[in-house]
Amino acid sequence: MNSWFNLLTESCDKNDLSKYVTIYHIKSCSYDESFIGKSISLDDIISIINKDSINIQNDLLEIFVVIKEDNICDLIVIYNPFELFENSYVYKVIPNINEELKNQFITNSEQIK
């Protein structure tokens, strides 16, 4: 089984995850410390996706596009800590992203389910 899918199953509620028929891993991004205590927006997520640098010795955000049977797409952001004794968790879910944004995200991404 794909490691990205394992991360999702460990971090997400199983009932929520079962609603999605297709899942894409978009990107791993370095966690920006400026997000601490801030409610990040879709624009914030887009800006970190567009950054090319990543430091794998820091906490990461794993970004997924998930598609339901009715073709409604959500964006799920998983906080993936560098520290082995910390657990990953759903950091942010942005429901109902538009088709244009979905297509932009899934281009050159890996389908994991």
C-alpha cells in the first residue's frame, strides 16, 4: 500500500475517508512557522504549494485532493511532524474546491486511490 495512503488512513476518520473514490497526493511542503495559531486559507496553501524548497528535517504539510462519487472535490492538508513520537493529523480541510483548481493541482500529481 502507498505510504501517502497510509498517512491518510492514520490521520483521517475512516468514515470520512470512505466517502472519497479518488485521492491524489499533490505535494509535500515545509510547514511554515508563521501558520502557528493562524487559520490558514486556500490562498496560503496555494502559496506554499508554489514554493519549490522543502526541508525534510522539519515538519511537513502533505496536501491531497480527494474526489467524492458526485465529483465534488476537497483539499485535505495533513500535518506530518518530523519528530517520530508525534502523530500526524488533519490540519485543514477545504471543501468544494472548484474544477479549475482541482485540475491545476492534479496535473503531475500521484493518484493513490
